[in-house]
Amino acid sequence: MATLQQQPLVPGNGNGTADDKLKSWRQIASYLNRGVRTVQRWNLYAGLPVHRVGPARTPVVAFRSEIDAWMHSKPTRHSQGHGNQN
């Protein structure tokens, strides 16, 4: 009888490299060049794609490819046309 090996699901570009994985709020913040509290707010209020390993207050995991896609899907201040146009 053959046993099936279950492959871990790795979101993103499908290359499955460990380089794509960010394993803490500090790593995520460093990748985005922002503060830890800022990226936590982005997760809470703007839908930054961060995955929890277990229930609340447990380690988080994010994938660079998902974060890049999220960043490119958000409008920028410059593209929204906001400004002082009096």
C-alpha cells in the first residue's frame, strides 16, 4: 500500500521557496519599510494578507508574493486625484 505525502500549500508565485515567507511582524514591517504597529493596522483595517499559525496572539506568517500583490492592488494617493486644487 502506498502512502500519500501531503505537500504544504505555499501561496504566491508557486515557486515554493522559503525566501517568500516572512515569519514575524518585525520581518513583515522590515520588508515593507514601515513600523510594526503600522503593518499591524494595515492587517486589521486594510486587509494586509497575514496568516496566523493558530488562534489570536500566536505567530504570524506572510508571503512576499501576496504582500506584493496586495500593495499593487491598492490605489496610491497620487492616483486618487486628491490634492489642493483650488
